[in-house]
Amino acid sequence: MPNIFRGIFDTEMTQVVTLTDFLLCIGSALAIGLILAFAYMVHSRYTKSFVATMALLPAIVCVVIMMVNGNVGAGVAVAGAFSLVRFRSVAGSAREIGAIFLAMGTGLVIGMGYISYAFVIAILLGGVLALYNVIDFGAGKKNALYKTLHITIPEDLDYTGVFDDLLHQYATDYELAEVKTTNMGSLFRLTYHLKLRKAETEKQFIDQLRCRNGNLEITVSKQETTIGEL
């Protein structure tokens, strides 16, 4: 009966993980996954699917590491399989990627047999993650000044430098990031990344732009940084 948990390719030199140790590691990994998931949920926006996956991820990685169990060839194959996941999924935010990496790291530690270290890592780093969420670490007031501006203009209006005087008046720094045709080529859509001099002058800035672009659509939003960077 005990041989039922041996692999058909195992040899006498192969070290087999006992069922008791296997269940202990899996249970510990599930507990750590819940700790990390709850830490991520503190003062944070999240989806049900993400936190559920995060709660299971340490156990999944733990199982994989225990099954590799010193086999170098299997380890390389597993690393290749994990790398393929990146190309089958949408890139998340830097915060989500960090949380996933933390969950995978704790699962790796448990899979290697260091259960106590894994709990210490989960409690310590999970607590730090929750603390950063509570104090809203990194969300300074100056970040509110960074904006992305979308301006729609007629095709007969030369956009080269047409808004430079207004941008220099209301922004300390600006950059024309994209020019795009829209409405069957009859309109241009300009995208600027800029930093406002004062947050309270935003409406006045938009009113001045409306007079310049013929009252066409203007959009001001938080600076878009999801494309090409974290």
C-alpha cells in the first residue's frame, strides 16, 4: 500500500516524499496563501479571481517543487512551462506582479521543506504589504499633477506647436506622445503627457484649449503608464 505513492520511474536511489510530509506542506502552503491574499485585500482594489488565484498559488508551486525533488531535467522543464504562462496572460500592474512573485516565492520555500521560514516570510512581507496599502505608500500629492491630455482637432489645423504657449503656461513639463487620425481621417487626436503647475487651474486650462481646438473633444486623466512600463 505505501508503494502507491511511488513514481513508476523511481529508482532505489530516489528520495520519495511521504504522504504525511506532502499533506503538511500543502496545508501550510494553503494557509500561507490565505495570509497573503488577506494582506493584499487590505485597503486595496482587487478582483475575486485574482485573490483566489493568489491564495492557491503557493500550494501549486509547492506541489511542483516537491515533485521535481532534485531532478535537474524536470526543474528545467518546469521553468520553461512557467515562462510560457507569461505569454498566455495579460500583464498586470507592478503591484499585482509583486504579489504573485511573493506567493510563488513562499510556495518555493515550502516545497523545499522550510515551512517555518515560509510562514515568517509570509507574515513579515504580507504585513509590510498591508501596511503600505493602509498608508497609501507612494501616493504623494505631486502625483495628482501628472496628467494625460487627449485633444481632438480638425484635420486642417496644423498641430505642430499650436498648443505650446498654453502648455507652457499651465504645465511645467509636457511631451507630445502620440498623434492619431480619427473619424475617417477628418480629425486628429493628440496625446500629451504633462505635469500641471497647479491642480486648481485644470478647468481654466481646458477652457483655453476648447477655444483653440474648435470646442471638440478634450480628455484629461491620470497619466497613463500601463503601456510599455510598470
